[in-house]
Amino acid sequence: MQKQKAYRASLLRFDSAGHAIFEVDGLLVVGPDASGRQVVLDVGGYADVASRHPEVAVTHWPGRIIAPGFVDMHIHFPQTDVIGSPADGLLPWLENYTFPHESRFVAEDYSAQVATFFVDELLRNGVTTALTFSTSHPASVNGLFAEAQRRHMRLITGKVLQDRHSPDGVRDDTEQSLVDTEDLIRRWHGVDRLGYAITPRFAPTSTPAQLRGAGELAARYPDVWIQSHVAENRDEIDWVRALFPASRSYLSVYDDFGLMRERAVYAHCIHFDDEDRALMRDTGSVAAVSPTSNLFLGSGFFDYAGADRMGFGYGLASDVGGGTSFSPFRTMLAAYYVGRTTVEGVQGANGKPGLSLSPQHLWWQHTAGAAKALGLAGVVGNLQPGCEADFVVLDPAATALLERKTRQARNLDELLFAMIVLGDDRLVERTVISQASSA
Ligand code: GUN
Ligand code: ZN
């Protein structure tokens, strides 16, 4: 009984349709479930919930907002120091900055040191769950998993597979890469809150043999995730067409090798046709929409209308270091900009304005929506009963301008939008990670 805790503040969560539920004066009660996981036991208006738990001590945060911890669907932990590296586009950016930098993660101590900074930065920004790339070196995976385990975080990562068209220092060996992947799955997947993702970098840097092996592992370990990149950049797409002439499209290459299924997460998904969108939907694969990266690298605009019309799942991602910020607020704002330009056909040219994605939908895409896309609905990204108790405490008066603007909000949409447009790490006063009761 005494292991239960209650937190009083304004409170944001989502219903199963993705609509926000907001309590101006809310109470969140957390405590161990039958298996000892720290979860939300009760939630709602303060008076109501408090009357059901008279014995639980309440921590009160007046003027603050408790909200679900953010879920980042695609980020590269070894690219923490690659942020803000300018290039003409994706392929020169990879060659000139990313690959040389990633080669450093062969060293265990370097991997561990960056992992510590990376996890600090996630938490400082309110991100409590991430699906992240490591590098092709098993040391990078071990370093990040060890750090996330130490912090009790729910985190998914995997060793990058890239056995061709990659320089010395990051290129791996076909056979050994698959052996290493299986060893890492056995060592880490399902341990505490950690999950493994089979991680072919992207089709051009894997031989057909490596992709085939990855697909075989994906079939053998069906609850392991798959992550890769697809249809991000025109030059990349031309390259894939030349390398895999038998596949219908870039996306089909992954399908042809058994890499599309539930828990398969593809970053970008920009230059798609309707057959690609249908393939995403029919296989249960999902998109990690990465707007700051797509704007920074000049890759293009995710087509929200097309995704919704064809009905495939998606959520938001920073894609650091192609992406420019760890902050979910920066990512949600960039997604809004992208939505403005996303009308089927050519944006603006047909005289129609772009979409105006609602603040609730933007927030959902980075919390409960992202969790759902990862197959973690009801586990993270929300504060409904049974969810693991990862949450952020937001201070809507963190800056003078935020204070002025949020004070004038007349409804929830105006409040959320003010935080999306003006917010950054200063808005996140604290990040609370669910801990097993024995911890
Ligand atoms: N495609 C292949 N590798 C990468 C990467 O590291 N970042 C991005 N944005 N796209 C990629
Ligand atoms: Zn990426």
C-alpha cells in the first residue's frame, strides 16, 4: 500500500480514439501492478480520485501539467554530435559527416560516454521511450542498453547492418553481422524494459544476402522490432532502383526480403505512391515521420493526407542527427509546418491551403500515437490505468512569453498549441521514469 504515490496537477492523457482528455485539477495515482511494474493505478479529476485513495500521500505541483512521456520513434544515438552538419543532401551528409563519426563507436568507452549524454538529453527533453539506431559495432548497442537499463528506461535499439557501399570503419561482414545480431537479441531483448530492433541501415548499404538474413531473423523472432529508412531522398531512390531492378519500388525491396510486418518501423516514407501506402497498411508496418530532418536535409514532405487516406500507421521522430533537435516541441512544430505544405497533388499549386494539423493530433503522434505505432499501446505514451508510469511535468510559465501566451489560452487546443509553438527543453520541469517496485 505505502508503495503507491499520487501526483496532483493539471493532467493530459488520450482516449483510445486519440482525443485528448484534460483535467485542470487532476490526480495521478501510481504503484506496482501484480508483477511489480510501476503503473498508473487511477487517474482523473482530483476530488474524485482522491476520495478513492484517502491513504495515499499526494505530491502537489500547482500550475504544472502532468503529461505522458514522449515517444521518439526514430533517432540515432551515435549522431548526437552530428546535429547541424550541413550538406547538399542525404548521401553527401552520410559520406562526409555521419559515417566518419560513427566509426568512433567501435570503442566501448566512447560508446558508453555518448550513451550517457544521449540518455540525459532524451530525459531532459521529456522523451521517455525511444527507438534508436546504434552503429554497426556491437559495442555501441551494449553501451546504450547498459545505460538505459541503469535508468530503468523503455528503450529499443539494434546493431546497424551495412555490409556494402560503406567505408572501412563502419562496414560489417555479412555472416558475422547476422551472428552478432542474434547474439544481441538473446542478450538484451525483453530484459527489463529493453527491446531489440533488427536494423538494416537502408537498402543501398546491405547486400541481398544480408537483407535475406535479416528477414530470416525477423521471422524467427516475431516480437523483435525492425527499423530502417525508406524513400527519403530522390538520389537515394534512383540508387535503390539501380541496385534492385527486380523490386517494384524502394519499399518493396524490404517486403521482398521479409522485412515488412508489425513492429517494422520505416523512417521518412516521403516519396511513396499508393501501392507503397497500401503495402505499409497491409503488412502493419509504420512510418516514423521525421520533419526536422526532412526540412534540414531538403528531403521532402511526409504526405499526411495520403497516409490517412490509405490508412497506414505513423508517429513522430526526431531523427537526430539528420534532425536538428531532441525536443518533441521542435519536432511537433516542424510536423505542423510539413502539414501546411502537404496536400495531395502539389501544395498550394491547386489553390488549396495545406493541412492545419490539430495540436491534439500533433501531441498524440509523439505520445500515444507513436506508442501505438510501435505496438506499445497501453504500455507507454499515455497515462490511462495500466500504462507504465513514465511522465513529464511541464511548466507552462517556463519563459515570459510562454507564461503570457498560455495564460490567455481559452481552451485546450490553444494551450497545447502555445506549448508546441513556443516550447523547448525549458518547458520540461521534470521527467519521471517508472521503476519496478523492487528498484
Ligand atoms: N539513410 C541511411 N542512413 C541514414 C541516416 O543515418 N540518417 C538518415 N536521415 N537517413 C539515412
Ligand atoms: Zn534516421
